[in-house]
Amino acid sequence: MNRLSTRMLVVFFAVLVLSSFAGALSLVPPKGHGGSVTPAEAISVAQMYLQWASSNIPNFEDWKNAKLSRPVAYYFPNGTRSAYEFTVLVNGKPDGFILVAAQRYMPPVLEFGKGEAPSRRLGRIGTARIKGFLRERHKLLYYGALSYSVELGNGKAMDIYGRQVPVPKTTKLALSPRQVASAWRAFDTDTGISDVGVLSTSTLTKVIPNVPVWTEDSYWTYTRGVGDLGGASTSYPNNVGPKADPWNIWDGCTPIAAAQIIAYHEHPEIYENGYYTQEYKEYMTSLVDILHHTMGTFDTKDKKGWTWWCGYPGSDACDGIESFASEYQRLKDQGIVSWSLKNNYDAQPTCTLGLCWEFGGYINEDDVIEEVNSYRPALLQLHNGGSAADGQGPYGDHSVVITGYVGNSNTVDYLVIHSGWDMYDHYLTWGNWGSHTHLVKIIPEKR
Amino acid sequence: MKLLRILIPFFAFVWELMLPFKIPVGYYIKGGMVWFENWTGSAGRPYVCWTKYSPSPIFIVLVLLPALVLLVSYIFHRDSSLRNLGLSMLFSLLAATMAPVFMLDLSINSILLMLVSLSSGIVLGKDIGDRVILAFGGFLPGLVFILVISAQFHGAC
């Protein structure tokens, strides 16, 4: 018995020692694939990726002759350089960004997309929120997907939503050394990027640029908010615009979400001039009020701001979107609104027989990717929606705008949304919602 | 009279289908919003929007109306088939009206309704054909009522 125990113990230790060798071997980076990446090498990677994306990813064709900005460096919390960000310039104008790793144990291209470069967004929010903000003084941090932030000192940072967040003391990146080495090899060999499979591990951030963001936050901030007030004695359509509404101060999440989508298709230039302008406020409150009316949004004390899902026998979200153009034209003829109207709108819900109201609906990644790639923000009808990555929520039964996604060319990890509750982007993990959640595709048709 | 016994469930079906749309939702749904004035937008939510099925006595009477009409007709005509159909419909509609108060689950409520309708048909019917008519007469209007009520919670605020 004793001899048997001793033999088993020896075998056990032998296995232990051998397996530790195997583990150690797998952690050794392949020859020439250790160390940090110089800015010159990063530029070369970004340029190659630019060419690859322009010929392999739908809607990135305009990157073919694009130029790159000077790199912006990001750091890990311990001070080591983590990434280089390049703004992609098409005809001299920003048209997305590429984030290249600064260490060879990370995949060469970490993230890319058509949205605003994270450093630009951080700069914009930092200038507004941090006293004496200077890019040279405040280090930019990146330590994993979507972890962009500005270091404030004392273990604190400001994230891309402008919130103060603690800086983690340690970070752990879950990377496959073999895949990372293969990906670097594809860039290092002068043959260009041929192994698309390797690159599919990169995270793609695709956001439709300049989708107007809006909330009727007068609801909780009262006179300090950007929306209009409620409870007035005027009747529709005399309330259309920033004037107080006859209904509740909260106009309803579905009209607010649909208004952002229609504003994107109609007059994005008003938003591009800045969301603090009087014209933007007038335009957005007008759209919200009209949609509140066409959608038949409830004003009763039992269902304030409630809008039926598509397929309801009376007015609902889809009816409201589809009848928007005729109602807007009617008000324009009466001189109540003045901006031009370019499109009619078709609302296509992803529900069996279009009866979302009766049977609920479904949501597919392909539909989201197609809508975003076609530059069509979509209405997301959340059923029992969870919270966003930054903690906003839970959303419950709520309507939001999908403006983009984080994933790769055929899967979605996060949806980029405008929640209608504030003026920021939020990231909602794919599937963090109930089974009846569905999309409403909003298709503009030229008038 | 046999034709009437087949037609009445269909009339009841139409009645139960139209009723929730024709009267204000306040008769059977209670709801409201609770908002947080100090919400700053960094996390959490600015309001909670809630709805709950809560049928008022008038609403319950209106839902049961087809069954009540049959039972009143029985008093005048003394035809036991009218009474049996009225009772079968009464039990099924009562189950359909009250079950969602405790659990708003379409499949569970449908199964419960099916059990009540079948039991009523078996107990009250004289032969197999009669049992089928009674069970069907209670189940059909009850099912449409459950379908319409469960959908009344599909929206966003």
C-alpha cells in the first residue's frame, strides 16, 4: 500500500512539473514578437489596416485614399504605453479612428470605427468638466475594450461619459499569445494582411456619426432641462415647439427616440451646429410633440408617456412614424413649423405579422449590423431591458435609438444607444433584455 | 335553439375582443410613474413606470355579460341548455378575468382556462357533443379575453 502511494505521489509530481513547463513554454512570446511598438511601426500597421478595411468591410470604401493623423498615445494605469490612436481623415475631415497596440503581446489593431475618435470626445468632455484641462497635463488611459478615460490623479479618472471612475490597480488582458503572434506576423511580413480570420478578433466600433441626441429632461430637472414643460392649458398643435405642452411634462420615450432618428434623416446640420442652440431645441421639441400626437402617446395618470408597440388596433409607434410626414406637412402649411421636410417614413418592426403588440418580437444581430452599416439609426423597443455598461438603467419597457454597435463584422457585443434620458451615448450588452424586445427599422423615402 | 348555442359563443368572442378597446384602460389597468427628482444621469434611472392588471367591478360585470345574458334567458325560457352554457361560460370567463390578477402569464392562464372549460363541459354536458359545445363555448371567449389583456402591457414609456 505504501509503495503504491509513493508511486502515485511521484507520478503526480511528475505531471505537475511537466505541465508547469508546458505552461511556461506557451507564455514565451515567439521570437521577435515581444517588447513595445514604436510610433513608426504603429503608423505602418494603421496604414495597412486602412487599406485592408477599405477593401474588405462594407461602407469603409472611402478609407481607400484616407490619411492618418499624428498618433495620440494611451497608457495603462501603471504608466506603460498601451495604444496609439489615429484619426482617419477623408478629404481632410475626420471619418473614424484606428487604435493600434503599443505592446506586442496585444493584437495589432485593438479597435476601429467610423465614430468620433475617443481622444477627441475625452478632450471635449474634459474641457467642459475638468478645470484647467490640458491634453499634455492629463494622461489618456486605455486598458481594455471601451475603457477610454482621462487620468485625474489620486487613483481617479474621467470616463467617456464624463463620470469620475476609480482607476484599477491591476489590469488583466485575456489574450491568446498564438493568435496575437499570428496577427503581428501578418503585418510584419511585407505581404500585407491576408489572414482575415486572425483579424476578426479585433473589436469593431461602428457608430453612425452625428445622430442627434435628445432628452425631455425638463421632466426631472424642471426649468433647467433642455425639453419643454407640460401641464399647460394650450391644445395641440399650438404647443408644438418649446412651448409648454397640454400633456405631462414627460413626452414619452418612444416619441423622443423617433424624433432623434427623424432629425438625423431630415436636418442633421442643426445638430452639427451644437445641441445647445435655440434652433436645435425648437426643432427637437417640435418633432417630439408631433410624434407624441401621431403615436397616440398616453397622457392619462395611469400611463403617462406610454406608447403602444406596433400592431395595436389604434395609434401606435409605427403608425406615428408613418403618419409623421403628413402631419408635419399639415403643420408646415399652417405656419406652425418652418423647416423643410425631405422624406416620408416607413416603419418596419421585426415582429411576426407586424403584431408586436400582441406577440412581441425578436432581434437579430444581422438586422442591427445592416441598419447601422446603411446609416439608418433604428428604434429599439426594449422589453424588460437591463442596465447599460456605465450603470444607467435598468431600462425596463423603454424605447431607445440604436446608433451603432461594438463587435466584429458579423457579431454584436454591445449596442451603442441614445437612451433618451440624457445627452450621452450608452453601451448596452447584447441580449441584456427580455424576450419580446424588437427593432423598428425606420426607412426614409424621398418625397 | 341548437344554432343559438353555437352562435352565442361567437357573439361572446366578438364581445370579449372589443370590450377592452371600447372602454378606458383605467377600468382594468392601474399604473403610474414614480420619478426621482435628484437623478443626475450618471447611473440608475430617472423614473419607474409601472402597470398592473386590476379589474374594476364594472369591468368584471361587463366581461361576464354574455354568460349573465344566457342565465337571465334561462329564467324566462326554462331551457336547461341555456343554463348549462351560461354556467360554463361564467366559470371560464371568471377564470379568465381573475387569473391575470395573480399571474400575468399567457401560457399558464391559457392552460388554466382550458382546464376550467373542460371541467365545466364534462360536468354540465349530457353527451360527448354537448360537452364539446359547452367546453368550447366557455374557452373561446375566455381565450380571446386573455390574449387581449396580456397584450395591453406591451408598450414603452
